[in-house]
Amino acid sequence: MDALSQLLSEREWLLADGATGTTLFDMGLQSGDAPELWNSTAPDKIKKLYSGAVNAGSDIFLTNSFGGNASRLKLHAAESRVHELNRLAAEIGRDVADAAGRKVVVAGSVGPTGEIMAPLGALTHEGAVEMFHEQAEGLKDGGADVLWLETISAPEEYRAAAQAFALADMPWCGTMSFDTAGRTMMGVTSPDFAALVESLPNPPLGFGANCGTGASDLLRTVLGFSATGTDIPIIAKGNAGIPKYVEGHIHYDGTPDLMAEYAVLARDSGARIIGGCCGTKPEHLEKMRAALENRPADSAPSLDAIVAALGPFSSSDDGSSGKAAAPERRKRRRARA
């Protein structure tokens, strides 16, 4: 049994990690730079990134390889280094996990190619499979326990990654980003995604949502997954509040207490793997872990309860009904203690 499946068999919920980009920018990464190059030039900083999540209580952390495919690395003249940079990302993670003193899963992060797939774009299915397979082999050779596809919007790209991960003979998880009125950028709804996952010949160990807009929207999407009756573990990795542009920088307004509330609501909504995305730092993860450990499970929250705890949805509909989704204008309330 792979490490993630073993943990899922032993625990009702698992805590994933938080933000990669936010943390690396705090360490000095500049906008436009490729974070993956730091796996080679600044390994101590990547170790600090991983250790921050583990020390805060994460059971799973993602490697610094989100943009580690040939298409995205080509923008930095590093397309020939795909295997090397992904291997290094996983090797650093393997060292951190093995020194943790408890079972911690190293999840090899795999982001979108950055290209539009045929017939709308030039990237063919075969080309996408090759690109994902190359990255997967590097992460596998570096010691990743599982591959972790994230922030995908197109079902064609998700299918290509699933095929590539089968070629690499690696277990995997995969999330999409629902950021356009309850849909992904390519129009996928939560029921659509659940049906896609169930149809794959090589289904993931877990599926769900990451990033997108705020935590409220993400939980509405998680409830949509749960409503399908799927038996595949659901993943929730929401942003730490809403992004705002403050004094030349993106700032996320989600406090550690708000993210603790989000974590409990995510669990009660049906998620078994719960973490954070943009803006989520170790101090958020610590509060999330404490809340999950100390607050008993409850029934699934209503939409009104989610709004009361985390703030309003960015649209009036989750996208699955086909209705127009105008932004809600409810006043945001303070999260419960």
C-alpha cells in the first residue's frame, strides 16, 4: 500500500500543506522567476518551505515543482532540466519527510502545462501525456510518494495527466480550480468533475478543489462533490481569504482563526484531505490542525453557515444549475472563535 492510502486507511482526515508561492516570495523570490530553479540554486530555502509545513502539523506537503514541465520551464530556457529539477524537488522533500519522526507524505506537485489543448489550442493529447510523463518520472526518481496534479481547468488536460501517471506507475491525486462562478476556466462544474474522475481508467486516490477564489466558494464546490455520493476521498485546499492588492503586493486577508474555521467546515462538508493554497502560512496550518483535532465532527454545513463563518460567495450560484451567477452582496461577518 502506498503511503497516502495507508494514512487514509488509518485516519478520518489528513492535513495537507499551505502556499508554496506565498512562502517563497517571502523568502525573496521575485515575480517572473521560476521557483523550480531554487531546487538547484537554493535548496536550503526549499527545505525550509517543506519543514515549515511539517512542523506546523501537515501530514502531506507538495514539492516545489508546480511549473516544472517543459512548456513552462521553456520560458526560462530550462526545458532540458525537467527531470533534474523535479528530481531535486522530491529529493529535498524526501529528506524532510524521513526526518519528521512520523509518517509524512511527499506529494510531487504537477501544475498545468500553460498551453491550450486541441482542438482549441495547439497542444495535442499525446504531447500533453509526454510532458506530464517526463515530469512524473523526475518526481518518482526523487522519492515522491504520490503525484499531485493541481489547479487544472480543462478535462482534456486532466485525462492526459492521468494517462501519464499510469505510464510512470505512480499513485496520484488531482484537483481543479473553480474560479469562475463555480466553474473552472474551461466551464467544468463540481458534478462534471466528479463524473470525470469516476470515468478514468486510472482514477486518483483523491480529487477536489484548490485555489480559485475564497474559502467560501471552495467549500460550496466541496459540498457539490459530496452530493454526488462519490467514494473517492475529497480534497479541499482553499486560499487564505480573498486576495487584495496592498502597497504593490498581493495580500490574503484570511487569518489563522478563519482558516481554522474553514478546515473544520471542510471536514464536515465531506473533505478528508484538507489544506490551504495561496496565502496559507505555517501559522494558519497550526490553527487548522488544532481545530481539526479538538473540534468534533458535525453534519454538513448549510450555505448560510459557510457565509456566516467565512464571508460571502463571489457568485450567487455554484455553476451547476446553469443560472447566471451575479456576485452576492451580503455583509461579511467575523469568523467564529
